[in-house]
Amino acid sequence: MADESARRRATPEWYAGGIDHVWLPYTQMKTAPPPVPVVRTHGSRIVLADGRELIDGIASWWTACHGYNHPHIRQAVERQLAVLPHVMFGGLAHEEALRLARRLVAMLPRPLTRVFFSDSGSVAVEVALKMALQYWLNAGVRGKVRFVAFKGAYHGDTLGAMAVSDLDAGMHAAFSGVLPRHFRIDLPRDAASAAALETLLARHADEIAAIIVEPLVQGAGGMRFHEEEVLRRLRALADRHGLLLICDEIFTGFGRTGTMFACEAAGIVPDIVTLSKALTGGTLPLAATVASDRVFRAFWSDDPAKALMHGPTYMANALACAAANASLDLFAQEARLRQVAAIAAQMERELGLCRGLPDVRDVRVRGAVGVVELAEIRDLDALRARFLELDVFVRPIENVIYLTPAFTITPDELGRLTEAVVAVVRGRG
Ligand SMILES: Cc1ncc(COP(=O)(O)O)c(C=O)c1O
């Protein structure tokens, strides 16, 4: 293509000088096409070094919910940078973190009242698992050292988070022999799977610390949806068998599925919830593990050994907390959930055109998550390159093409994304 040479010409010096020294995520670097150089972002646009603008269908792994470079977040971070970029959270406290904790607690259902900050989703999950294990130790109950996790789940790439993800279906199968073994079972979607889970719990509850679930949407594991009823069943089963329930809302939190939090749609309250991704509106790394009063009380003691011994260096980073507070302002001031509903309706209409096309197994939409599931994708890299040629950034995973745009995307931009998806799916037939 003529613009291939233009693209090569436009390769900036910083790219050529550095690309051989970075180790890329989830990439067989020997065979995969190299990443495209980006020089700027704005709204739902990614500007490349060769001057092209891509419409972004992923919002940078589901973080940039207000679009890129939102002036309100930028100003908040700039103000914070001048005053207090970071102080350690051990022995010191600062306004942005405390304000954010108070606001998160006000948004989440009671009695989720204690926020432990960290710096990535995987670490928030590690903290949740550790809290659950120590909850039982502090309560004097021994042997509750395993978790119930679900087929199709993805909770992160660190060892503990991998161990509660679906190792067989996911990308971490090679590690299955070295990770702690937990119970992995189907989500209780129907009577048979609910009965199987009930049987498992009846037999093993005294070995189990908690159930961990991604509420409503299993994200990176394949963008699979389930009904609210599944979560109500999990809450009831956890209660019946005296287990904690952890909802990993790292993907679903902050409006992605149509309500501020997915557990809210089901009317359930987990004992621990994990948040990250859209927490800072896609600007700075930050995560939170929020625990209920009951969990926190098990750590509240005169005995120092009952404290939670965890404290990431950059936890509660002041810049990130300022960004998160500004992001929450935007949720309060602008009609984000209405935008999510409009995105859902448009994706339902436009991605719906894929229904019945060859190889299309399913088309589904939940909030601002639109999915076209194919029978298989043989060459993921080629498909990703095809989207780039159409000036959109869409990155299919496994056999799934999905859109998770910024909530501020315009109908025109979203239309260009869905058009590209339909064209690419048609082109495969
Ligand atoms: C539900 C869920 N949990 C945890 C994680 C891990 O988050 P991070 O990549 O920030 O470690 C992800 C990331 O995709 C996720 O979707």
C-alpha cells in the first residue's frame, strides 16, 4: 500500500530507538506486527505518528470512560502535581485519598465502608484474596484456604489472580501445575449448575474462604454475560455456607454495564469489591479493594498480628486520587449512564447486522459492551491489522470481536466502529 511507505517514513526516532528494548504485553514478539506509534489522544481518537486518526473502540482496556484528555481531569491532575504529587500512605494521609475513599463508600452499597488503595487491578484482586484468607485466620477459623472461581473468569496476571482465573480456557494454562489449586466450576446459570455449586459448597465449605466472581460480564475471558439472578444465587449460597463473596468490578465498575456498579443491578452487596480501570477515567494507575464492616472488624484488634500486612509503595498516589475524584465529578455532572444506554441501543441495532452472517455464533450487548462472537478467529493478528486499515482501533480476543468505547463517543464515531466490525465480519465470509 502507498501509505505503508509513508508510515515507515513517519516512524519517529523515539520509536526506532526504543522498540527493540521493550517487552510487549500478551505478544509473541517474533511473529506479531509491531505496535503502531501514537503521538496524541483526544476524545475517542488516537493520533498516530503518520498523522492518521484512529477511532478507539477499546478505551484503552476499558479505562478511558470520559474519552481521552478530558480537561476536567487534566486540570485536577495539574493542580495536584503542583501541590503534592505523592507521599507514602504509611504514617501519612492526604486529602485526595480520603476524599476519594469517602466518595467511593457513598456510591457503593452499605456496608462496604473500608477502602484499601493499590495501583493495579491484579494487585486489588491479590489484596481481596489476602483479606479473605486473613479474615478467617483472624476469626480463629483454620483451613479455609481455597477459593471458588468460575470457568471463563479472568482476574489478572499476578500469581494469585491467575490462580482464580480460568487456567484451562485462558492464556495462563502453562502455570496450572505451579499455582494453588482452587475450585473452578460453571457459573450457576441454571438449575443444574446451581445444584453442582451447592453440592461443591456443601462438601467443601470448611476449606473455602470466598467465592470470587466478575459480576454480569466475564471480560477478558471472552466477554460472556450472565443474568443478575446468577449473582443473587451466589450471594444466597455464600450466606448459606458462611463464605465471603468477592465481586471483581474492575471491568464492570463505573457504568460499563449500565449501572454504576454491576452488583447494584442485581441488588446484592458483596463482602469485598475490587475496582480499577475506569476509576481514574483512564489517566493514572489506581485500584481499590473495598471491604464491608464485617470484614474490616475481623482485623480491628489490639493484636498487631491481626493487621493487614500489605502496602504497595504507590498506593493512594495523590495524582491518581485527584484524577479519580475528577472522574467522579464527571459522573455526577454529566449524563454518563444515559450515554451508556444510548451506546447500548446503537450497538444493538448496528452490530445486530452481523446476526446470521457466516461464522457468527452470537451478537450480544450489555451496556457499553458490544460483542460479536465468531466460531473461531484463525489469525488474530491479521484481523487486528484489518481494523487498523479501516482507521479504527479494535482488538479482538480469542474468538470475540468486541467494542467497549468511551461513554462520550459520538454516534458518528460509534457508527464508524460498528461499520468496520460489520465489514470485517462480512469480509471473512
Ligand atoms: C475483571 C478484571 N480483574 C482484574 C484485572 C486485572 O487488572 P490489571 O490489568 O490492572 O492488573 C482485569 C484486567 O483486565 C479485569 O478485567
